Amino acid sequence: KAEKPDKPESCDNVKVVVRCRPLNEREKATGYKMAVNVDEMRGTITVHKTDSSNEPPKTFTFDTVFGPESKQLDVYNLTARPIIDSVLEGYNGTIFAYGQTGTGKTFTMEGVRAVPELRGIIPNSFAHIFGHIAKAEGDTRFLVRVSYLEIYNEEVRDLLGKDQTQRLEVKERPDVGVYIKDLSAYVVNNADDMDRIMTLGHKNRSVGATNMNEHSSRSHAIFTITIECSEKGVDGNMHVRMGKLHLVDLAGSERQAKTGATGQRLKEATKINLSLSTLGNVISALVDGKSTHVPYRNSKLTRLLQDSLGGNSKTMMCANIGPADYNYDETISTLRYANRAKNIKNKARINEDPKDALLRQFQKEIEELKKKLEEGEEISGSETSDSEEEDEDDDGEIGEDGEKRKRRRGSSSSSSSDSTCSVIEKPLDKSFTIQRQKESFP
């Protein structure tokens, strides 16, 4: 009997959303025009050249797009909330913002934390996590830890560490995967604790002024929240599952001619563009089915995001673009980048003890077998009734086979007559047997 093939693993594509910011004061004062048209209903973004009427506009389609008037809470609810829910169930989740310098990545991820309406994805996720924990019932227990690091000039730095000059190493273990050696982690009890730690780490981030942004992020920052949940299973024992949420604020992709980067800023820009181009190469290799090698190790950023791109994670990428016509080339580049990332497939699974995972698998198999048994009883019941009807129709047969049929009918039917019982108990007639033998073997 041929064995049934294993069930294919469920794959989730990387969710990609695009957000276009409004024109800033500097762009309005200079007289730049809008080159981007956002249709939130259709999920399309159209980019056209204002100085060239001959070139047709380019249109890109995504699952979700946000125009210049979009609200922070709408962005969170439509894009990040499902990822946070998955992390609370025990999955890994990653949310990261990508785009050119000055397109509003940090505003999307952090926003203005002092104003509730302007809070970004990170502060809203804090409130969501602890709101879920507050509603937990029964014996469910949670442990929440946070860590905060930045990758500056291809060196990893702990933003919550006492020694800000210390450079940390990226390591890998079969049981843990990729991790940062000696990275500090703090246990938090509420959203205010988490917000306080985030503010502390943010002060240590590397930022600098460029022609495009007065407070340009000169490093990639990764804020990681680890949520361990212990709850009682069907067997009465406590089972632990762990979800990890990576909130990534990438440094902006940029052109040196526009940012006016020189000296230290130029060196930073070179390293930023190196890691972002490696990120692009990783995305291309994952999307292209022919590639046998994915260059995760070519930069620290892609090494740390290894699980988030093509691995065990549910991932959402928010591509940020500017609407001004002088950023036409950068906007097209970002949209093409985001369009490729849509095709990356991840295989996310719940992080739990292997024994718990096995128990969960057995429970599913038992439920499936119960369903099959219920269906089987209905089928066998209908077959039995049909065979009984056939037996009742064949009353005219004689001989040994006929007696056996009568015996089975008599034993199974509760309404059997006395004559049927006498037939069962009556011994075979010897003369009949001898006559039958003579007929068979002359």
C-alpha cells in the first residue's frame, strides 16, 4: 500500500505595504511638485515625471497602501496588529521600515510618543502586548524581555549596555540560531517600562544631519521583544511557548550627491548602502528560484534578519516613499525593491518544546481519526442494511450454503421465528450429503 505524502508546510509571503508621506516645509518652500498618486481603495501607487509628458506613468500594486493623509493608528491596525497577535501565539515576527533618507521611516516606527494620536508602530505594539497579557485568564503566565541594538558602520553595539564603546559579536548555535553574544536583556512589567527603556536606547543611537534630513538615522536599529507564555495544556501540565518580535528601523538608502555627505557622513553612507544592497541581493536570491546561495553572511544586517527573510518568521515590510518630483528615481527604486520582496515565502512555526509540539500534533491526529471513525460508522451502517435486504430476497436457495445464510440471519435478527431456530439446530441429512457427492464426483 502506497504511503500518503507528507502535508506541505504552510508558507506565508512577506507582507509589503507602502506609505507615502506629505510634502515637507522645505519641499513646499522650494516649489517641488507632487509626483506620486496613491489610490488606497485599489492599492495602487502611480509615479509620473512632472518635467516629461512623453514618458508614461509607472503603476505598482500592493496589498495595502497609505497616502499622505493616513493616520498612525490606521497604519498600525492594518499592518502590524496581525503580526503582534501571531507573536503572542508563539511565532516569530518582524516589522521593518525601508526607504530613502527623509521619507518617514522613524516616524512610522516610533512617531511622537508624547502624543497618543502620533504614536508609531513600536509604542502601539507595547500597549497591545500588555493589553493582551492583562486579559489572560486562568493559570497563564507571561515573561517579557527586551533588548536594543544598532548596526553602525557594520559594527554591532548594545544601546542598553553600560559601555557604549564595546563592539559585540554575531554568533550562531543550532538550538538558538543567530544571536548576539553578551547582548543585555531587561525584564519589563508594563508598557511604561518598555517605553522608558526604548527612550534610553534611543538617546544612544547614532544620528546626524544631512541635506535631506536634520536627524538622519546613521545606523540600523533592532528592538527585540521576547514573550514567553506558560499555560496549562489538556494533559494538566504547564507548557511553554516563546515568541520573538523584531522591530527594525533601517537607515535610509541615499545618494551622496543629494545628502551632501562628506568625511564621517560619507563613510557612514557607504556602509549603510553596502548593507542595504546586500539586503536587496538577499531578496533577489530568495525570489529567484534558480539561486542556490542566499548571501545572508555578506552583512551584519542580513545575518540578523536571516529568519525574517525566507525563514521561521511572519514578516511585514513597510516601504516609505517621498512624493516630491525631485525624488523620482529613488521612489521608483524603493517601489521596485518592495515589489520583489512581496514574493519572498516564509515558513513560520510556533516556538515551543519539541514534546509540546509532538503533543499538539497527536491531538490533531486524534481529532482527524475521530472524524474518520464517525464517517466510517455511517458508511458501514448503510452497507450492513443493504446486505440484510439482499439476504432477505434470497430465500429460495437450498444446500449447505443456504443453511449458513439462514443461520446468520437468525442470529442477527431479533425478530426470528421458531422455525428458523429449528433449522439451525437440525443436523444435516446423511443421505442428502451422499447424493450430493455422487452428483459432484461420478
